[in-house]
Amino acid sequence: MKTIITLSKAQRREIPERFRRDDNRFSETLVEHFLEEYTRKGDIVLDIFAGLGTTLFVAEDMERIPYGIEYDEQRCNYIKENLEHKENILHGDALKLFEYNIPKCDFCLTSPPYMPKDDIENPFTAYSTQGSYKQYLQDYGKIYKQVKQIMKPGTTIVVEVSNLKNHGEVTTLAWDVSKEISKVLHFEGEIVIKWENVNTETNDGIYGYGYDHSYCLVFRNK
């Protein structure tokens, strides 16, 4: 696989007005790219931070079987309303994956909620409780130890993530997440996603957080 790919940031699926202010979805083209590379029809695709369901909807469109976890109940309900496999989207906590009846999966693709290094709100509770960047990173280890057990041997796990520029500071989130998950899963390398969006120009970058690109960190369950 190429280590730099260019994808459109544009979204095809319309979402309800109530979600548009915090619309941080990756595009359908990203999901399609990785599902074509790592899966085939009938495979079980997991997203442990389902968000607004992009991974799950695309997986279903491509005749894969989607499974997802989403902490935010409103977002979970939105996915359930629009997914054919309604029983496969669970309102839950990625730190408690073993509590849910998730089958052995063939592929995992997700983008976790982000946290700048100086923030004190916990992304893994939808920013509803206090936390720290140190604890946030440690929680990746707890989460992906469970993911490792859920995934079939030899399967691929992809995490889409970015570094963050904020008030003149840079949080090396992509590197820090890679380091933590690498303690659990074999790191195969990163793929740079160069984003294109002809309709939007902002000072915050095409992708956001001060960047025009993000990274897909590729791990294997060895």
C-alpha cells in the first residue's frame, strides 16, 4: 500500500442539524479505501468509536458486517435508526469492550476522540468528566488490550489520528497514540492522508487542528 494517499474530505451522507456543529467525521472515501485493501464481502468490521457511523454505514454498503460502540447516546440512536444491522451498534464504553457480545472481528477502523495535552476533559466520556492527557494515553493501552482479544489473529487494526496545533502549541497526539498502542499491537507503519476539499478554505487547515493531513496508523494483531 502507498504511504501517502490523497482523499476528498467531502461527506456524502447528510446528518441531522443537531450534529452539524460538531461534525468531525472522516469521509466515506477513507473507509472505502481501507475496506477494499484489508477486507472482503462478509467480513466483520469493528469501530470502537463509532461517532456518527461512517465506518458502519460504508461497511454495510460494501456488504461487510458492521459492529460499533458509541458512548454518546444521541449519536448511537442516530446510527441505530439508519443501520440495517441495528443490533450491531451498541451504546457503551470502549474501556469496557469485554462487557459486550462482540464476535471475533476481521478488521478494525476508527478515529478516537482527540485531546490536546493541556485539556482536562476526558474524551472517552464524551468530554463529560475530568481527566488528564497522561490518563487519556494510558487508556489507549486498556482499550487496545481488549481490541486485541476481540480481533482474529493476523488481522489489521487502523487508527486515524492527527497531531494538534492549539494556541501556539503542538500536541504530538499521533505519535503518542502510536507509542501506546504499539505496546499491545504490532505497529506496521503510518499512512499519510492528504485531504482535499475544494469548497472550504480555513486558517485551521483542510483537515483541521492546523493541518491539511492526518495519519492512519496501521497495526497487526500478531
